[in-house]
Amino acid sequence: MTRRSDRVLAACAAALGRSAGVRFVREATHGTIDDDAFAAYLAIEERFVRTATRVTGYLVWSSTDWPESAAHARTVGGLVGEQLDWFRRVRVRWPGGPDRLADAVARSEVLASHVLRLTTEHGAPAAVTAMFAAETLYAGWCGRASALPVERFSDLRDWIDLHAAPPFTEGVRALAASVDALPESIDDRTVIGWFRDTLLAEDGFHDSVYPLLPDPVTTIP
């Protein structure tokens, strides 16, 4: 029998492809993202890393399996250590405009709200699935981007490389193992739904780094 994580990934392959094709990912991959969009991204991503830390900390506490708890604890260590340290160093170089950042942060809350709602309503199984979706997306697009011979400014390159190698990729494998260990009383359809819905929230999160276009005004002759 195939692993549940493999079944989820197969069922969500098209959704993963769509989420890996949004404007932010395309521009980051090709090194064409502009300064304002990157500054906005740093603001919203640092904020979500804090949400991810809260959720993963809950997974440390809720697991009854010590190796699983230890794996989640290592992820928490990476989030509050390597990643948040990176943001503290880098964000001073990308301050961004306050109005643009405030708009991006407000609109990006779609992802944190989604993940926290799943965690509150459905507990650890939904929380681990949501994190598996988010981290699988990043390991995938960053891994592919890192392998391309594309010139990128150093901070963008470093952020991509951070998600294309251990310990981040080891954390994704640990999340896959946690999905495999979900109780059989939770059917695949439910887990796939959580995964897909998280990817949709990721799309809204990434789109928030770009200003909303005004609605076209229809002129009546």
C-alpha cells in the first residue's frame, strides 16, 4: 500500500503546479522580482514564520511519539533560529514603503488565518497537513529555482537556497512521515481537502505582495 503522503501529493499535483506558477514564484525563480515586491514579501513571510512556529510548537506538544515530537522541535529551532535571524539581518536592507507593506500584511493574513483555523477546529492532523502543504510547496519551487543558472540578487538567492537544502528539506520529510501516521479514521479525502485548501491560501498570501489593480471603470456613452 502506498504511503498516505504519496497519495496526497499525487492527488494534489495539479494544485501544487498551480501554486508554483503564481506571479511571485515566477519572478523569484527568474530573478525579476522588483524591490517593492521583495520588501513586501519579507514582511509577510517573517510574520508567517511566527505563525508556523506557533503551530509547529503545538505539534511538538500534541504528539505522543517521541521521534515525531523531536522532529517538530528541530523545525521550531530552525524557525526561531536560522530563519528569524535571517530576517533580522536582511529586512533592514529592504524597508519598503509603509503603506505598501501594511496592505501586503493585511491581505497576507489569509494564510495564517486558514492554518490557525484548521488547527483550532481539527487539531494536530489538520495542522500537520497544512504545514506539509506549505513546506512541500516551498521545497519544490525553491529546489527547482536553486538548480537553474539564473542570476539573482544575493538575499533572494540565499532565501531560495535555504529552502532547497537541509535542514529545511529534512523537516519536509518529517512532516510527510507525520501525515503517513495520521489515524485511518481520517480519510484521504479529508486530508487532501486540507492540503488543497492550504495551497489556495498560499496563493492569496503570495499575491498580496502586489498591489490590487483598481476595478476598470465602465464609461456609459
